[in-house]
Amino acid sequence: MSETPGPAGPLTALKLDERLRDTRLFLAQALRTFHATGAIAPSSRALADALARYIHVRPDPDRPMNILEVGAGTGAVTRGIAAAMRPGDTVDLVEANPEFAAHLEGLLKTDSELSVIADGASVHAKPIGEMGTDRRYDAIVSGLPFANFTSEEVGEIVDHYFAVLRPGGTLSFYGYLYTKEVRAVIARRSDYLRQARTSWLVQDLVDRYGIRSEKILANLPPAWVHHLRRPATVPPPRAR
Ligand SMILES: C[S@@+](CC[C@H](N)C(=O)[O-])C[C@H]1O[C@@H](n2cnc3c(N)ncnc32)[C@H](O)[C@@H]1O
């Protein structure tokens, strides 16, 4: 079993056209609602492949995986997940922005890389907090812009992830490099302190449950990816 995610394949004229369409929609939504979107462009393929690492590298190659992607946007990371999926796998794509969710539904029918997983994929046009906790997942890939949220909001989201992640399952998420340093210079003091508290919470999670962290320079802006593994038991939310 290889530790290296597979290649994305050549960027054909069709794929280029699909990416340009995604980028236009992403930018329009980022301008409209930057707090929730948290980026100005979709993630790069390098970042998508890194986030899908523990779907490529699976504990039991014969057992299908149930995957949750949160904040799927225009499907940039979903393509990395799709490339790692095997027959029998399922993926729930959760996206709070209705424009993005409708776009994702369309991509599952038309996109050259996403239509291949359409049978096992479901789009949920709602915030993750409204998803309920009935389903269980082997891997969660989170694209939510934690740096824009309060530590209480991030804590609630992570509690939800741990509630639906099977013991031994992985949570992979990313953030941009140097956001705290940039905010220290350009943000209001209250916003800087809010983000500092959020990054302490994220660092504490990484210290407790982290199995691997990697820097992805081939992304705009460059990013770090953290992978956590859920232990058999996790402390109750308030103790974290
Ligand atoms: C940084 S973008 C990532 C988009 C895409 N995964 C990518 O990497 O290009 C964050 C996405 O999370 C979505 N989002 C924000 N808050 C959310 C929530 N509570 N539940 C589900 N999606 C949310 C936004 O609408 C946006 O599409």
C-alpha cells in the first residue's frame, strides 16, 4: 500500500474549462460571504491529495469506507477524495452555501472526475451542525475555515466530528500558513485575539490526537494539513 496519493492526471482542455467555471463561482461567493468561505480560490490538487491521504492509505483494503467531507465548496478537495475512493465507498458532501451545494449536485452528473463517484455520493445543503449524529464515518475531511471562527464554534464542530468518527478513524483538515502573523499586523486586536484562541484550541487537538502534519506549498496561499486519529475513547467535550 503506497503512502503517496495518486497523480491527478493531465489537465485537459475539458478539465481546465471545469476549473475556470469553479474558480469564477468560488470568487463570486468569497466576495459575498468571506467569513464562511474563508478563501479566495478553490484548493489546489496538491492540497486535495494531501487531505485525502488517509482514504488512499486505508487500514483494511477489503472494507469499504464511509467518508464525510465538510465544506465541499466547488469540489476541489472532493476530486482528491474521489481519486482515492474504491468501489463500495460512500461520501457525504456537506456544504452550507446553497449555491455551492447546487453546483456540486451538477458536478456529480457532469464533471469528468466526480461523476465516477456519483452513485456513492450525497450532497447535503446545510451546515454541519444540522447533520445529526446518526451516521458513522471512517474518515472526515474538513475544509471549514477554522481561522475565521471563534474557538467555541470550532470546539462544537470538532465535538461533532469526534461524535460521528469511528474509533481509529481519521480527521484531516487544513489552515493557511502565517494567518496569525498576518492578522497580528492587519487585524483589529479583538479579531487577532479571537484567532489566537482558535489556533490554541487547534494546536491542543493536534498535540492530543495528531498522527501527521504536512506543509503544502503548492497552494494559494500555502497551507498546513493536520491528520488526527480518534482514539477508542475521547474525553467529554468540556474536558477538551
Ligand atoms: C475554505 S472553503 C473550502 C472549499 C473547498 N473544500 C476547497 O478546498 O476549495 C470553506 C467552505 O466551507 C463552507 N462552510 C462554511 N461553514 C460551513 C458549515 N458550518 N457547514 C458546512 N459548510 C460550511 C463554505 O461555504 C465554503 O464552501
